[in-house]
Amino acid sequence: MGIKNFFVRSESIKNGLNGLAVYLRYLEDSKHKNHLKTNNIYALLNNADYFFSSVARDFNKACVEVAANKKGGRPPTVTAQSFCLSMPASIQPTRQEWVEISKSVLKEVSRIIDVDYKVLVKHTFINVHDQNNSHLNILIPRRINGKSYAVELSRPSTTNVLKSIFNGLVYKIYGLDRNYYKPEMIGRTNGKLQSIKEEKNSILIIERNIKKLSEQIDKYVNALLLNDMNQYRRQRNRMQRTVEQLKEYDFMSDVRDVLSIYNKIIEDECIGNSRKNRKRTGPKP
């Protein structure tokens, strides 16, 4: 992250348990491109493995319930809600200060979704990225003990309330008022404008590659239908190159969505090829 202001951002973690695993791995990966300037990454509440197992139990149960429902319905794809609370570069919270902030935020979340605070603490994962603009990552399951809280957690009003709580805590602890705060100048360049420009360029690259991969997938599928093997091989190679360019952004939900489609196509193709090979060779004597 390059933003030098303080803010709260909410994101739904999609693509089922695979998407959750990718996101958790990203949050803990100190060698990721986005974390090269991060001084330290540490867990503040629970650990990733425990959190994943806890979410998986409720998520798999929900999938079974949908499958058993004779009226049909789509299985759930969103596993958790992420809240990122970021500080400006001028503030470097201590571990204890992050603990105080996280407690206040979780108490407000427990009130909003009507879940006992101790229960919420048991099911939540929090870690800290200690860097130029340190931030707190909070992951809360969409389902807790068999009950869905998807609506309450994803409401914009929930994020707005958490913003107010966070702003109040920043003022209480550091005496910094968001209404009068101006991002610092870094060298000769305005750091905020530079970071916005960098993020805009990254977004443009991501959008261009997502569009490119979508078009390549369409051409690839069409080539299979027409049995055009030259076009099939050409598009398959192009898809692989585009996927490699997108993988470093796999922590973003839009990128995970299109990579999930690609992986499903490749998986189906492998299954199809396996069946063809069995038909050619026939059963073993």
C-alpha cells in the first residue's frame, strides 16, 4: 500500500476456501512484491491456520445444506469479510496500541452483528503490517456457529461506523484529527499524489490483463468447439503468459475471479483428455 492517509477499507473474500487460503497466504507473505518495504508482519489475534479451519467447518456445512436443499440454490462462495485499517506514515503504532484499536473495533462489530464479543474474538484473525504506512488486517467469517452474518458485515453502513470508531481512536491516542490532516510531503514529490498515480497504473495494468484473459478464454473455447487445433494451442499459450502476469495480484478479488475461471477450464480440459486416453487404450487385461 502506498496511501499516506488513514482509512478503513472493506472487501469480501470470494472464491470459496481456495480464495481464503490465497488471501491468508498473501497477508502473511513477507516476500510478496507488495511487502518488500514492510519491516515486520505479525499476528495480533489467532493464527491463519486456526482461522482457516474454523471458517472451513462452517463453510463446508453451509455447502452441504445447500446441496441437500431440494429447492436448489447456489452454494456460498464468499468466506469472510476483510477490514483494513491503515495509518499515515507519520504514525507508527506499538503492538499495544494496535491491541487497543482492534479491541474497540471488534466490540463495535459484535454490537452491529449481535454476536457475543468473546465468540467473535475466538473466530477472528488479525495481523499487522508494520511499515511506512502501518495497517491492521481484520478477517471476520461470514458464518459463525452455523449462522450467516453476510448482510451485516458487508453493509456500507458497517464500514462507515468502523471508520468513525477508527477516526475517534486515532484522535484519542495520537491527537490527530482526520478533518484537518494533510499528508506529508516526501522529498520534492507529494507522496500521496505519487502513490495514487502508482496505484492507478497498477489498476490499469490489472484491468487490461483481465480483459485480455477474458478474450483469450473466449477464443480458446471457440477453437475447441471448431476443432481448430492451431488456434487452440495459440490461445492456450497466450492465456498462460497472461495468467503469469496476473498472479502477483491474486490477493485482489477481481483477479481471483478470472483466475478461478481459467483454472476451471484447464481442470476440465485435463479431465477430458484423461477420458479420451482411457477410451483409446481401453481397459487393461
